[in-house]
Amino acid sequence: CARQPKISIVLPLGNAGLDAVRDSLQSVRNQNYPDWELLAVGDEPACRELAARIPAAIWSNERMHLVSVSRGTDTLAAAVSVAGGSFIGIVEPGDELTADALTWIVAAHNRFPEARWLFTDHAAQDPLTGTWHAAYKPAYSPAPLTAGVDCGRFALFSTEWLRDGGMPPEFENDSSC
């Protein structure tokens, strides 16, 4: 029997531009995988502006939530404390998931059910040159992981693991993880 865990996707607002946030929100809304929630996390002014400027049609999905935090609060910690999913993924403003992204990563979870961390390949376009750069990960190999921190632009972490302080210190300040 395949597991279908609920996935909590965190979108840290920070000082992100409205277009970048809108693109990320839309890519999450377009997911084929059915059991997810989105937590757009930011300080009160960022949340208020987002709610006012993003069309209501985007927020009409009951799985999308604005989480307002005090300025200076750790965004990830705030999201972890309210996440309802078994796994948490972080989507940075401007990042866009393919419609099947969650389906594929849940399939990987079903192959490796004890995994507390699942990472993906990714591609990014250089805004100046338009050149695409891809980063592909091995099926499973601890050597590249211990040689450097590069888990891609989208990864899932076990919510329980994060709540127990499981995030390794070397990942805490790395925007790619």
C-alpha cells in the first residue's frame, strides 16, 4: 500500500517581490498530488500586503494559509510549529515546482519510507544570460552529500525530525537546503 503523506510547503516571504511570490503560489496550486498545504510565512506587514495584492482566486484554496510572525522570528521554526504535514518542504519566492513535483517526491518516500530527508534535482535559469543550469543527484550516495551541501532547491524534511531538532547545523544557513 503506497503512503500518501500530507506535505506542508513553506514559502518564506521576507522581502520578496510580488511576482516571484505569485509564481511560486501558482506552482503549488497546480500540483497533481492532492494532499498538501502551503504556509506563506512572513511578518505582519508582508502578510497584509500579500493578502491585499494577490488575487482572491489564488487564496480560494483552503489548503493555502498566511502565517504572520513577529519581525525577527525564525520563519522555518514558526512554520514547523504549525505545519500539519508529515513532511515539510521549502519553496523560495520565485521557485516554481513542476505540476508533478510532489507526486515524484512522495513516490521516492514510498521507495525509502524510513528517509527523514528527500531531495530533488533542479534546474535554474540565469537571469542575465538565459542559460539553464541543471543539478542532478545520484539515486543514493552518501559521498556527494558529505562532500558538500547541495540538496537542490526543493527538499522534504520529516516534520517530526525537524521538531526534534534534527536539522543538521551545516544546513541551517544554506539557502539551497
